[in-house]
Amino acid sequence: MDHSTTMSDGDFAKLRALAYDQTGITIGSTRKSMMVSRLRPRMRALGLPDYRSYITRITQDPGERKEFTDRVTTNETYFYRTPRVWSYFNEVLVPAFIEGSPGRAMRVWSAASSTGEEAYTAGVFLEDHRIGTTTFDYTILGTDISSRVVTTATEGLYKGRPVARFKAQHAELFTRHMVGSDEEGWSVSKKIKARTRFQEHNLLKPLANTAQFDAIFLRNVLIYFTSEDQEKILRHARSLLHPNGILFIGESESLKHIDTDFEQVEPIIYRAGQRTGPSGA
């Protein structure tokens, strides 16, 4: 019998606890098959006979803990995800920034950036404004807890489904700002890449050494955290959101039942609340 295919309830509980300790992400009690499918190939590559041995390896080897984090975190995204978010970003937020903040570069944070499509989508829209507005510039930061996807995002080469919808729905924009081919893959222009960077970051920790952002994308990630940790993440985000900035969350998420200092503009689109204390930095 191949013991590497058998994960006991006890092993699963320990792996869920390790995942939470490493990332803050709560893996549901019904996700055992997902955990098996993601970890079994790694165990075989390491020549380990069972999950107990793998758990020991994780606890003793910092490099394997990073590999474990990369494998258990979910990273599924694509360009132009949730079109109405991008309509608001492009048609409302960016023009308001250009009018109200002359001489300052717009700062965007893709806070769960995965493989980079979200950050680069923002870049395509921002670059289109930049070439039409001589005084406008921007910078984009993408962060993710997974080192593997940060590497992929930094490379920034995409094929198939991640770019297909964007190419079909914004053909002129795509042609102006994307380079490559369907066969070799597509990437954003050098001007966008020069204004975009990615780094590893755990959302449960403050993002250090940064000014405030005018747009924060925190989409499709809060659902993986407990309510207490959601509040912690949102406090960090609030402290880094410019007073006129906007927070975007995911379609399946809401802040209605979370104690947080944000006011809804539209569903899944929020502005900073008016608090009495000094603004965060």
C-alpha cells in the first residue's frame, strides 16, 4: 500500500494547524482531498513514506516550511477580473486622483497579488492615463505570502485563460500595452513593468517602510481568514490607505459583519471611514 496517499484525520489537523501558523489562513475541515493532492507529489519527490514524516520535515526545515506555504495557498487569478471593479478604478478613481492630486504619483497596492495579473491590469489602465496626461505617474506594489507566485509575477509572462478575456474585451488597450503572442505568451510593456514590483508579505503583519496607497486591492483573500484575523488585516490596510483612497474586496466578500473603519461606496468598493484620531502612515 502507498501510505503517502493516506492522510489520517490527525495528520490533517496538524497540517491545518501548521498552515495557520505559517500563513494565518484557515483551511476548511472539508478540504482534506485538496491537501492530499497538493502535498502528495512533494512527499514522493522527497522520498517520505507518510504524512507524519512530512510533518516532521516541515517543523525541522525552514526551507520546507516555505515550500509547504507555496503549495497550500490558493493562487487563482486572471487579467481584468470583475470588470465593474476595473470600470470604477479606470473611470472614477484614477480621473479623480489626476484632478485632485497634481504632481504626486498614484500608488496602488495589490495586496494578495498571486501571479501578478491584478497588478498588471492596474498598470495597463494607469499607463493609458499616463500617456494621455503629461503630469500623471504611478507606482504599483504587488505582495503575496507565496515566494513561488512572487517569482512568477515578477517574470510576468502569461498565456491562455489569464489574458484571453482582457484581450477580447479591451482589444485596443491590450494592443497598446501588451507585448508578445499567444504562442510565446504576453507581458505588459516595459514602461508598466518599470513601475511595478513584487515582494513577499504576510497580510497579518504590517507592511513596513511604505507611504499610503491611493488604491488597495484586497480581493478574494479575506474569506480564508477568521473574523479576528480579517479585522487585523483590514486595520493594516486602513492605516495604509490615503484619506481619498479606495479599497476593493472580492465578489464573495463583505465588510458588513466586520468591525472595521471603512465605508461602502458600492458593493465590494470601500473608502476610508472618518475616524477621530490621526491618519495612519
